[in-house]
Amino acid sequence: MSTEIHRSGDRDRLEALLWRAAPVSGRTGARPALGIDPIVVAAVRLADAEGLAALSMRRVAGELGVGAMTLYGHVPGRGELLALMLDAVLGELHPDERSVTSGNWRARLDAVARANRTFLLRHPWAAQVTADRPPMGPNALRKYELELRAVDGLGLSEPQMDHLVTLVDGFIRGSVGRGQAPPAGALAGFPTAARVVAATTSVREDPERSFEFGLERLLDGIGMLIVNPGR
Amino acid sequence: MSTEIHRSGDRDRLEALLWRAAPVSGRTGARPALGIDPIVVAAVRLADAEGLAALSMRRVAGELGVGAMTLYGHVPGRGELLALMLDAVLGELHPDERSVTSGNWRARLDAVARANRTFLLRHPWAAQVTADRPPMGPNALRKYELELRAVDGLGLSEPQMDHLVTLVDGFIRGSVGRGQAPPAGALAGFPTAARVVAATTSVREDPERSFEFGLERLLDGIGMLIVNPGR
DNA sequence: GCGGCTTCCGTACGCTGTACGGTCGCAGGC
DNA sequence: GCCTGCGACCGTACAGCGTACGGAAGCCGC
């Protein structure tokens, strides 16, 4: 089901599709009744609603009222479609550029973190696709650019800026979808865990609170760097 | 390929398998030539070597010199096998309990973070399995217990302790497998990204350095909490 | 009108997880 | 020692997957 990119020519084709490069355009033959964008939109809708496991080429084609193999005339394969879907939804991030470039650094990074979190909560499949490290498209690059601007002008070196953006993104990816309650019966022999579980289940430990806690700690630590950038 | 747990009875069966509960044991009939442990060991070896996508029931059975359907006499299905594999490899973590319970808090959390990182680098598939939130087995619970002890006795509340462990684990999960170089050609219109890419490609931005940077910031931020636990 | 290119897609192949039911070997009762 | 029955093993089969291949059909330039 993963279906990575294998053939090297498909990589170039994916790059061209990501940037919506116009085809060679020796205009002749039947003109297409379908384009990349409707395919990607339908696929994103399906993945949002039912998850990546339900996203089969046949299902996507069915949603479009088209034969399964028709998709392969527009997209090299499933792996490339996933990469296109990822870049498409990444375009939703930071719709207002000023929210991540105005205010002090802490407000900016706070906005970056929250935007990425709601993004991953809306499109949980995006995390799985990112894990395959698809090539960056225009929207991924735009996101990288904007998040770098959020940490620009603070007296940090360029590698520090990159690390900081990577750090915040990584924290978000790690923070979504965490925490399952252990079976309260089997806590014998785990005294500290038993104590913590007993104390937290009464307080309704929710991932939201855990995220807020982690973000606070992270921004505090980043603040110590910004005050003294000498590593 | 994901193959989650569907039937509710399988959940109970998985729980029993995780804790290696002895079967009902009305001893009669042929005694098994195969057990859960060899299956899990073979599956882990296969996943380590070729990734989760190559882990099919038929492949695992083949490695054991056994028919494919034989596995279903020991394990309810693929999803449950993944959960068993995860708990099995989690047993590798913190082999020396003192490494995460001795020294000052920073050394302890440093040890926790590095152990989890090398663990995820050795078993990249574990991150994917964790994303499905399988039930915690004995080794997952042991890991939770030990990591809680690393932040015990610091004057923190129990929810704070839980959040801290979740934060470090999440940071690790987010930090492994990050960073792909953008196609250097298409950086027009992204001045900050262009500047950073130009500065970092010459320094060979490696994920190792990014991890060290993030861990330092994270521990700094946690230190501020420990100095003043009043939230 | 026609030749050729392009798009659409039916069929097919090898793979997947797993439901079903048959076969067989071992253990307990007599 | 034999019979009975249970449990382990697993061959077959089915639905569904990604996608290679090649035919059918539509549209363009001439």
C-alpha cells in the first residue's frame, strides 16, 4: 500500500506536476477531460474523510466517475499522488502571512506551532506522507520560507534558523496523536506509573493540555538561545 | 496494508498475547510446534531489514518455514502482530535502568532522549506502528515507568511528569527522519529559504546536529520549569 | 477526408489479508 | 492397545490492491 517512487523518470514527472509545469504542448490529439487538480482534490477529500488506507486508485477514480486506469494518464502512480496531495494541503498553512511574521518572536513561533498543529489534526494522513520524505513542492517551500522568516532577524546563524524551524515542526509532528490510557489493571510493579495514572485520570489528561505544556517548555528553551545566541 | 484491529474479541486476545497469558490450557490435542515468540522475532527481523511494506504474513510464514495460515493460529491478524512486535522491541529500551534514574535530571532526560532516538533509528517501523496507538504491553509500560522515574522527585505534579515524558518522546518521534534538501533550482521567490539553504549546504546540515540542537533547547526549557515549578 | 497523436479504460497479473474447512497427530478414557 | 476427540497445521479461495499492456475512440493539423 505504501508504493514509493521507484522509476527515476517518475521523479522528474512528479517534480513537473508539483510545480504544475505545462506539458510539452505539441497540441494535438484529444484534449484531456480531466486534470491533475480535480484528482488531487478528490483524493484529499477521500483521505480526510476515511484515511490513507481507504485511498485506493480505484476509489479515487470512482469518486470522479472515471475508470481506474485513467488516473495513470495524469499521475505516475499512487506514491506521486500522495506527494501531490501533501503539497496541495500544505497550501492551506499560514493563509495570512503576517500572522507568522509580525509581533515578537514568541508570538510568531506560537502562531507557527498552532497553525501546524491544527493542520495535522485536520489532515492526519499528512504526517504519514511526510514520513516518506517526498520532494518539496511550491507550497512546502512557501511554508519553509514563512517559518524561517518567523525566526529571522533575531541574530541567529542560518543553521540555527533551520534547526529552529525543524525543531518546532518536529515537536508538532511528535505531539499530535499521543497518549493512550494503559489498562488500569496491570499496573502492579509499576509504582510511579500507577501513581501518575491515578492522579491524571481524575484530572482528565487531554492531549490539548499536553500540547500547551510542551509548547511552553519549548518556547522557554528557545528563548534562552535567543537571549544568548552564542550556542 | 494497515489492517487495524476490528473485531472486539481480537482486542482481548491481543491483550492476553501481550502479557503472554497462558492459554486456557485444557491440555489435549496436538501441542503447538510454533509459538508467538518465534513469529514475533522473525517479523521484527524482517521489518528491520526491509521495512513494514515488505512485512506480509506470507513472508513471515516463509521465514519460519511454515504455511501462511499457520500464523493465524497464534496471532489474530497482521495488526495484532504489529502491536506485539512493537512491545517486543520496546523491551530493548533502557537495558540498564540506572542510566535513566541516576545523575541529575538533565543527565537522566538526556539519556532517555538518546536511548529513544537510537531505538527509533534501529527500528524505523516502530514509529509507524506507534501512530496507530496500539494498546500498551508490559514493555511499553516498563518504558513509561522508567521515564517517569527520570522526572520524579523534582517537585513536579503528576500531570507535569506525564506531560514531560510525553514531550520528550514526542520530540524524539518528530526529530527522526527530518530534512530533505529542496531542489536548489526553484528557490526564486523564497529569499530567506535561499539564504539559509546556501549557508547550510556548505556546512553539511546533518540531522544529527539538528537533533543535538533541539535537545539542548528542549532541556533548557524544561530546566526553567524545574527551577520554578509554579507552571 | 485523413493520418497521427493523445486520452480513456477493460483486462489481466501478481500481490495482499484472511475466512473456511480438511487433514492429521497427539492425549486421555477404557 | 485401541478409540475418540480436540487442536494445530495449512491448501484453497475470495475480494481488493497497484499497475502493465494494448485497444478504442476522439480531436487536431493538413
